[in-house]
Amino acid sequence: MTVLVTGATGTVGSRVVAALAAADEPVRAAARDPDAARESLDADAVVTFDFEKPETWGDALDGVDRLFLVRPPQLSRVGAITDFVDAAERVGVDTVVVLSVLGAEKNPLLPHRRIERHVEGTGLDWTFVRASFFMQNFLEEHREEVRDGVLFVPAGEGETSFVDARDVADVAAAALTEPGHAGRAYDVTCPEALTYDEVAAVFSDVLGRPVTDANPSLPEFVWETYRRGTPLGKVLVMSAIYTTARFGLAGRVTDDVRDVLGRSPVDFPTFVKDHANDFAVERSPAPSNSRN
């Protein structure tokens, strides 16, 4: 039988595919662009898939008994995902692991929680993997800021319990392949919560050059980030996330990674060390002193 991984080219989905392949689990990657996915993923099969195109569901679900479910950030209509969950149950899928967010159970308006509640009402064996703020966001959203030496995040003095996407993927892979995880919700975080001043200090220490936290106000962040070319919708989502940290609501730390995997989660200094080359400052070549 096969595991279907939705969001297979994403931050967590790609790592779930890799973890399952490393464990010799039959894995099928679902992607809107299968040709691009085949080039980057080590999956047994890659299929065309789109939550909003039910005609793609049949081939994706054929012979599948386990499902890793990821809500695409750009998909606002929860019904497309819940309809797919129902279709998966009808064709014989028996286990679903849902990627969710830390604190989802406290906010019934979140699309993640609405998906969780629907899954709870099915006959599927379910596990929720509720992830904190991904460390990988520093690579995807703040890499140039780190290279320039100034983080521009409106989180004030609030702490955030970051998490490495590799840990999230390993917890999800365990829930997909091991017994004993049905009906469980795992809150996946790193070992300690950090302020962004402390994050900047870690970058400075590991990279060997100064990185500071500008700590802008929320209006400053919105205006400057929008001025840099970030779409307004994304700016507002980022603002909401950082406001949660600013109000002290993002700092909860758990032992769930250790409980599931039997090891400590990746801490922030280790993440920065592992990606030091990605944060390295690109230097121009020295001018030549030779004369023609």
C-alpha cells in the first residue's frame, strides 16, 4: 500500500517524501506541476493533483491507504479540502496525518482547525501535527535581511518557539508508518523559545558577523515590506503572525518531538550552522592588479 503526500514540493511535504523514501515506504507525491516535482523529489510516483480539480483525485488516491494532508496557503476554500478527505475515505484510505499550526485547537476560525474538526468527524485514523513557526522561513523570507545584517520583524520582545521543518516531517513520517499515533495531536516546537534579539544574536555568533534586530513598529513593517514588493495579502498574513509573537502568544515549548522520535528537536544554533552557506554574504571578486 502507498502513502500519498499532498503539498509534496513544499517546505514540509518535500521532507516527508524524503523521510518516507529513506524508510523504504512506497510514497506517491501529489503536485500541480508533476514535471518539476519529478526533478526534485525521490518518490516512487508523482501525480498531477489539485484540491480544486476533483478530476485529479482518482489517480492520486488509487491504491493509497495513508494520506499526508497539507492545506495550500493560497487555498481559501476549506470545502475543497474536506471534500477531498471524504473522497479519500470512500476509496479506502484509513489513515490521515494533517499538517496544522500550533494553537489551532484554540481558534475555531482558523482554516486549519476547521479541517481538523472535519477530519475528527470521519472514520479515519487521524493525527494532527501542529507546527510552530518554521526556522526555514528565515531562508525563504528573511535571507537577504540576515545577509544585510538587520532583521526587520515587528515581534517586539515576544518569544517564538521556532521549529525545524525536518523535525515536523520526521514526526509526520512516524505517524504515517508507526502504530500508536491515531487520535493524537502533536505540538511540534524547538527546545526553547527565543526573542528576535536572541535570534539575531545566534546569527551573529554562528556566522561570525553582526546581525541585529531592527524591531520595527507594525505600521513600519507593513509599509516597508509592501514597498519592497511583497503582495499586500502576504504582508497582512505576516503581520498577523508576528503580532501573535509580539503579544507573547507564540512562545510555548513542548516535548512532543522527543516523545515521538526519541531525540531532541533541532535547536536554532544547529539550524543556522546547517545553513550557514545559505546565509553567507556574497562578495564581489577582488579587482585584478595585472596590467595589459
